[in-house]
Amino acid sequence: MPIVTIQITREGTTPEQKAALIKGATDLLVNVLNKPPALTFVVIEEVELENWGVGGLPTPEYRRQFAEKSTP
């Protein structure tokens, strides 16, 4: 009984996108580990953007700096 947790930032992911994530993760476990879909659980956790970081920075600050570097 595999349990997959997918963490994403809370930025307007649609129900259709979440359904695609669930199906994709389930299909992956079926194809790679031969797990039955009915016993494969997928949990999507949405994290507030301010609680997510990358490159040693809170994500909003990382994105701001990245945008500044990308602007000619």
C-alpha cells in the first residue's frame, strides 16, 4: 500500500491539475512497482508560498531576485 505525498505551493492549482498529479503518480507506481491502483494513495499538500524556500531564500524573494537577473 504505497502512499505518495506531493507538496506544492498554494498558487491556484486547479482541480484538473491535481487530478492529473494523482493519476500520474498512481500510474508511475503501477508501472514501476506493479502496485494496484486501488491500494495506491496520493496526498497533495498545499504549502503557503511564504513557507516554501529555495536557494536559501523564501520563495517570493528568490523569485524577485531571479526576475531581476533575467531582466536585460
